[in-house]
Amino acid sequence: MESIVFGIGITALAGALATVAGAAENVESDIGSQGDPNSQVQLAPQMGYIHRIFNKAVAGEPPAYGLWIALGAGLAWAFMAMQINPILAIVLGSGIAVFVQGVYATTAYLGRTASLAKFGQPVYLDILKSMTTVTMAHAFIAIFATVTLCHLINAALGHPFPLPLLGLVWGIALGAAGSATGNPFYGKERQYQNQKFGAGVPIAASGNIVRYAEAGERNSLDNGWFSAKLGGPASGVCFGLIVFLELWRTVLFEQVGAGWGAIIIGIIIILVFTVIDRYIEVWARKNYGPYSKPVEEASS
Amino acid sequence: MSAVAAKPTAGSAVDMTAMIVGIIILLIVIAATYFVLGYSLAFIALIGIIIGGILIGFGVHFVPVGGAPAAMGQAPGIATGVAMLAAGAGLAGLFGGAWAAQTTDNVLVIVITGAVGGGLMMAITCMFVTFIYVFGMGIPCASGKVAKDPITGDTQPEFKSQGTEGHGLPFVSYVGGVIGGLFGGAGGTLIYLMLLNLYKEELPGMMHALPGQVLPIAVSLAGMFAIGMFLVNAVLAAYNITGTIEGPHDPKFKRFPRAIVASAVASAVCGIVAIMIVAV
């Protein structure tokens, strides 16, 4: 009984850490403009819209976070092997991993922006100085929280994977969940704030991103502030639920029915999310649209 | 050949010569393994790895991925890359499967646990995608490829906003995402389990150590190879899809036979390397 209570406590803590990690990851990627919406940041100067948005997408978020968190976890693991206190080891490992992220962000911004020189896009050094440190700060929170939850899963819950391997697995999952949830909010709602609410961006408007703020030109810190209102927290809750429910079903139900307990609970959770998804979809169809008259004959 | 002369639908054609060459390579690898190692644990591991690879390659085709256009609400699907989203789900499944492998020897339970882990990750992610589209952006779900959702029968074209190919995740895409996660999680876990059993058997003799001493090495090696092979198969399937796919109702889904052959060959070649480090 005591071990189950301990397991649930660790599970809750890991879920909370994952929530923080997911939110920080999405805000970091939006400030750095690393996800799929970056295609528009790259496209804008080619369409004649010069901007002051940061631009560091060289890899997608999942492999990038897989690298940084595996690196942080690997270094933390090495420090722990040197008998350094785990908390200090995780802080040191995450700190070094963040410097790699900083180098990556700097070279990516310089390289990608310089490639747009023929379209008249300047490399803004003040943007480089002020944005890079902010993305690094958010990346540190995401890496530290994820490495810590990996350490809890390994040391307290007894998962067989070593810390660096867990870092790679959950780093890729973090990037996948964060980019899937947060990208549309940044891409549609922020970059195309001048387009109508409640409709997708017409393909003809591609590249015409919003470049001016309340005062002066918009920069990526404004985008971070906007993402922190919904895209970031939603990504956090998404990744937090993934980690929490995956651990919860295993810790509580793995011993039930020779392993079948965790499977049945997992299937029930999937069905619950399916019902919620369908409810939201139907709610949207009743309350929004239709945009045009229903078509009588299928014309696929 | 000029761009004008190139076949516009070359992406969906099945090249029979390439398929036959692929199948021959696959059979050669299987036959060579059988003649060198006989009907051993290594041979069973190779077959398991090939089946796992096929499950991953097939499963990736179900995952609705819209890429960059989806991030602007210009196309349906999830706004990220095919291989990466599938990897995120499959590795979450592998995490669950590896954990189950610690407490039970029942292959079916371990593989299904991994599958459910992948499905769970995709179910939560897809639900949040719909949540953001509907409540964050005020956009309903609409498919660009079919007039009616094959599962719910909901009509789609009138919910497409002007100048877009559709947006969000119609219910069939949601179901496709979960099925993709299930296949990915199962495939990754099967590869891990096959390699783990082989390494646990062979490493103590090779390293002159007790089984308990080599277990962490066996787990780490099997985990690394499983992640690597997962990425190989996910990327191969992503090349087959070429960009974006809405799910099982998308015409691009019919390309999956090519991915199955390619995944089988790639898994066999990668698998033989993973096996040779202990078995030869």
C-alpha cells in the first residue's frame, strides 16, 4: 500500500513537471519561431514583407528536444555517476544542454536570416542579443523539468531504461505534443492576426504575416507573450496528461490481471478522450459555420 | 526528363520491379540468417524485427499530418512532421512496453501495453489539436479529401473556410491518429522485446558475466536499436507519404504496400546488424 501511495505521489509530481515542461517548450519554440509556422517567417521577406521575428527552425521541435533533453539527461547521469547530488547534477546537465541550444539558436538565426539577404531582409543584432537569451531561459525550464521527470521515472518508479534513453524518448514526445498543440495557435492566431477569426488563412495570404505591434515593430517576445495565453498552457496540459496517465495506469493497474489491467484502463482512457473529441467537434459544427450551403452531391 | 514530361502522379504508382527487388533482398537476408544461425533465438528475433518494422511503416500512414499548412488552418491534420509525430507516439508506446517487459514474460501483454501507450499519446494529442482549433481559433473541423466523414457521415465541404483545403481533425482523422499510435507502439515494443530477449541470452556468455550484471547493457542496447529502427521506418513511411496525409480516407493511404516492402527490407538489414553484434 505504501509503495502504491509513493508511486501515485511520484506520478503526480512527474505529471506536474511535464505540464511545466510542455508550456515552456511551446513558448520557447514560438519565441524562436521553430515550429511549422516558421515557414511563413521564412517566406515573408520573399514576398516583400521585411520583419523582426526570430527564425531558428533548422530541425523540427521533436528531434531538437530529443537532442537537448538526451544531452541534459546524459550529462546529469554522468555527474550522478561522479557522486554529485542528483538535483545539482540535473541543474548542471540542463545548463550545459541549454548552451548547446543557445549555439544552435544563434547559428540558425544568422544562417537562415543571412540566406534571405537577396530579398533585403537584414540580420538584426539587437534581436539576436535580446531573443536568444529568452529562448535559452525557456529551454532551460523545459529541459530541467523533463530531465527531472525522467530521473523520477528511472530512480523512483524503476523504469528499466537508463536516464539518457528516457531523455531521448520523452524529449521527442515533448516536442511532438508541443508542436502539435501549440503550432496552430501561433501560426494562425498570432502570425495572421489580421485575418478573420474563425476561418483558416487563405492560401493567397501566405507570407503576409503581422509585422507591427501596438508600438513599433513586432518582435518574438510579443509572440511569446501571446503564446503564453493559450498555446503554451494547452501544450503543457497535453504533455502533462500524457505523462501522468501513462504512469498512472502502469503504477496502479500493472499488477491487476497479469498486466491486462493497465491495458484495459488504457483503452478506457482512449475511449474517454475519443468521446470528448467528438463532443468538441459536434459542438463546433453546431455553433460555427457552415461557411457555404451544404452540397447535395458528393464531389470529392 | 523535363518537369513537364514527368509523370504528375508518379508518387502514387507502385513500381513492381522495385517491389520485387525489395522482396528478393528481404528473402536473401532471411535465408542467410537461417543458414548461418539455424532456427535459433537470433532467427526468431529477426522475424520479430521485420514484423515490428512493418507495423511501424503501416501505422505511420494512419497518422493525420498537415505540416506547415495545418499550422495556418490551410489544410487538415496535425501541424507537425509525419515521422516526428509518429516517433513521439511510438516511443511513448515503447516506454510503456519496456516497463511491462520488466514484470511479465507474456509477449502479447507486453506488445499490447506498448500499443495502448502509443494510442493513448495520440488520443490526448489529437483531442488537444481539436480543442485548440475549436476554442482557440474558432475553426470547425473539415476534411479536404472527402465529402463525408466515412465514420460519422458528417458532410465536410460547407465547413471549409474560403481559400483553404480544410482544417482541423475530422473524426476519421482522429481515429486514424489513434490507430497509427497503436501500430507504432506495438511495432516499436516488438522490436525492443525481440532484441532484449536475444541480448539477455547471448551477452552473459560473450562478456563472461552474470545475467544480472549484463541486464542494464542489454536493456540499453535493445532500447537504442529499437528507437533507431523506429526512426528508420517512420522516415521511410514519411517519404512514401510525401508531405501531408489526412488519415486512412486520404488517397495517399493506398500507397502503403510500398512502405510495407520498404520497411520489411530496411528492418531486415538493420536487424541483422543488431543481431550480428552478439550472435556471430
